[in-house]
Amino acid sequence: DTVHSFELEDKTSRPSCCRVSPHFIASPTKYPMRFLSFISFAKPLRPHPNLATSRNSIPAQTSRARQRTRRVPKLSPYSANAEIHSGARAPDSAQEHSETLPPPPTEVVVTHATADFDTIASAVALARLRGPKTIVVLPTGADPTAQRFLSLHLGLYPIRPVSVVEPERLKWMAVVDCCRLERLGRLAEWTTIVNKVVVYDHHAKAECNIVNEKEGVELICQNVGATTTIFVEMLMQQNFELTSQEATLFALGIHTDTGSLTYENTTPRDAKALSWLLEQGVNQRTIAEYTAVRLSNEQMECLKSVTQNMRRHSVSGLVVATCLIQTPKFVRGLSMVVSEVLHLSSVDVFILAASSPIGRNKSKNWSESEDEESAAVEEQVSVIARASAKARVDLAHAMEKYNGGGHEKAASASLRHPNPKRLLIDIMNSLRVELPPEPKAVEIMSEIRLTLGLNDTVEHAAQLIRDNALGGLPVVEKGGSGNENGGGTLGKLVGMIFQGDVLTASKGGALNRPVSAFLHRKFGKVLTTDSISLVEKHMLEGKSPIPVVNERDELIGFVRRIDILKARRYIDTA
């Protein structure tokens, strides 16, 4: 048998060396007492000089025990110990160990600060495309959910600490899901050291300020929902076969940045990429675990504070809420808190400003009555903004003024400011200017100008309603008979007749009766200057269309459900 040598303690009376079968050593569960009693007096110090320790000098094994080989688990190619576990001999000396260490990397992929799943997945995918010589570095860690994922999966991907990189040895660098220098944190200086910088992003409206004076900066920005999609398409084109762990991470990147394909910025390319990843073996249990919202205790405290102290404002027909909170230290993952507030409350836009002290500054509780003089010391302020689907706002443009960025409906900025309260007021004032005015009823009303007269029959009304796919028609004192007037008013509005009234008349055999017998004189109507929000409130009562009148109660037009859908961009207007 193969011999493993152990030098024994001096106080033992046993021989100075023991010959032990490797099967015995590798089977502590089969012989627990003998195994423990053996290792209780033996310590692995050095090979005995009289015993063969070279791999080549070990005689061939003929016993059945020798033929049984321990099954080595399959490791990720990114694992730092993959070479040792694959069967390679461990170094015997410090010098040999130093020779086996990999050289400092020359190619690096950098994520933005507080990395999310999209930037991490993009970086890992690009490293897979470039080969094992390329590593991934995170400037300042990850957001809470991504950090929880990495705490268990880190060894499966080529993610390395900043300390392994020697910047002067770098030749090539890529920045993913970001084109702003200030979002790279302490790694921003690397962009001036390397020979070439390549920037991959999907924030089309963001302006790249990364500069390299050697070979320049190559910017690749594509209109997709997630930056990960760009690299997944490259993997598809080159016929890569992914591991389940890789496919799962890439799927998380697309899921989180597209809201599982529900956000406005989602494209068919994202859906195709996600479909291919499913074929590669995405672990759906992992997707369900890390796409679910799980707030930490700190986040829950922030959520409680926000819901109790946020202020609502009416701007251009939208409900805009703002809140300023003070935390004793920086809290990661506040974007999750903002998203939860937007989902749980009836607001269209929510802006959160969270300030925390810098260095030795003492934290203090902010109040609405605090003046500017009491806030002379700069604080670190994180501004996070989210908007609902119906809000026509560009939050990314609003955050550019503060060196931030993002998407139209999700953006953020991080900066130092002496008065966070004043900062939040400035952001709110700029948002008032940038928000487009809410559409008026006269701007969205239907171009169809059909009316009925008081003497028109119900049968005639039924035909007009059916032919024009309407829910009802207005009845006026003058005009009517289904005439489509060329302009101006359509007459004084006296009532409405709806599709349900026609059905009632049909069942009672009253189609030949005049519409005045079924006229609704109490109904919802709006003025030409009323907002679309007021029109929607009348729609909630179940009646459509909604007549639009002027100040003299003369009919100008009417708004149908389809007009609301087009104005809110819930359907294609093409």
C-alpha cells in the first residue's frame, strides 16, 4: 500500500513511524474509533527519510482497495483551487509555491460601485468571452441582494479582490453597465493607466466622461433592457456552452434590470437572450430566491421612516412624493426601499434623499424647520428616484445635474452636500419645470363627432353605436340624426344614451321609441380644460364615452376608453 508517514510525539512508546493504508485514512466514518485514536498521538510534520515520498517511487497498487479512487467533485474553471483539486501536485516549498501563483492580471473588467446583478453578470460574461486571463473587479462591493448571492457563489466566477491587481501591469480594461467616471470609485484612475478602455452600456442618454490618452476609449452602447443581453448575444453567436451557474447569473442580470421583462426599456432581444439562457440550464429556484424583495432590518427601519414622513405634491397631474432621512451610516440597497414605497403607495414619482455623516461628523436628526445655517458640514447624500409607468418623466436627465444617471423611470445620484434638505428642494423644483403638463380633455378627445337628437329612435342609436364600436352617444337639442359636423359645437348637451339602454329597449320591444325615453340626464362630463386624471375618475364609474363641453355646456366632443389608453401610452399609437 501507499505509505503515509507521521512523526509521533516524544512521550509515546510507540514506534517512531507508522505505516498506514490510505484507505484507512480516507475512511474515518467506517473506522471512527481507530481513526481518532491514531490521529490523537500522531501529527503530520515531515516525511520519514526512510520512506519513499516521490510519486514515481510508489510501487504499483494491485489490491482492490488501491483501485478504488476517491471521486473528485467537478469544480468551476474560475475556482482559484481548480488546478490543485484537479490532481496537480501541491507545491513542496515556499519558492515553488511562489512560482505556481498566477501572474498579476493584464486584463480586467470593472463594474460600477455598489454593483447590481446586471453589471456583475455583464462583467462575468465578458470575462468568459475574453478567456481565463481576464478577471472581474468590483470597486466597492455589491448591493445587499447581489452581495447575498455572491457570499455563496463567489468561487464560481472569476471575481477577484482589488488587491490582486497591479495597475501598472494592466494593458486592457473594460467598464460595463456604466459610462460615468465618478461611478467607478477608487478604480477610476485605472482608466488612465491601461493602454485601452472599452465601455459597454445600455444607458443610451448617458454621456460618457471616461478618458484614456493612450489608445482612447471605445464606447459600445446599445438599446437593450439589460447590458447582460449584449454579452449573452455574443455567447450565442459563438456557440458557447454555459454552466448552470453562469446561465443563472446572466438570467438574474436580465431579470433584475428589466423587471422580469416588464419594464418599458425591455426589448425582444432581452426576451430572446433569456430564452437561450433557460435552454442552457438556468436554476429557476435561484431566480425566485434572488428576485424576491427581502429587506434587511436597516432597510425596514428606513421604509418605516419614509412612509411616516414623506410629503406628497401634485405636479402636472401626478402625485410626486419626497422624503429626507438621516442615517448614522451609509445604508446599502435603498433603491429596494424606494421601489417598495412606489408599489405600496398611490404615488407616481418618489424621490428619496438619504444623508449620512462623513468621517467623524456626528449624526443628527433632521426636522422640517431646520435652517441652512445649522447644516454647515457636508454630508454624503444618496438620491434615489423611481417613477410609475404612467409618469412621463425622464429621471436620468434630472440626475445628470448631480453627476448621477440611470433610466427614465429609475435613476440615482451620490454626492456630498452641506444641506440635504436644500438639495431635495432643488431637485423638486427642477422636476416641476421638466415634467410636461398633463394632457387636457380637449387634447385627447375623440375626433368622431356623432350625436343624436331627442327624436331619433333607439334603433337608429343602436345602429350608430354598433357601427362605430362606441359605448354610448351624446344627445343634443339641435343637430343629431347621426350627422358628423365639420367643426365648432355640436349643440347643447341634454343627455346620454348608452349601450346598456339599447339592450334594455331591445328586450322590451321598444326600439321604435325615441331616445328621449331612455335618456340619462345625470352623467359624468368634463370641461375642455379638465385634466386626463379627472376623465379617468369618471371612467371608473363604468360609463363611456365621457362628453367634453365648454363653459356654456355645449358639446365639443367626447373621450373614449381608447383615447385614455393612447394618451397614457398603454397601447401602440401607430
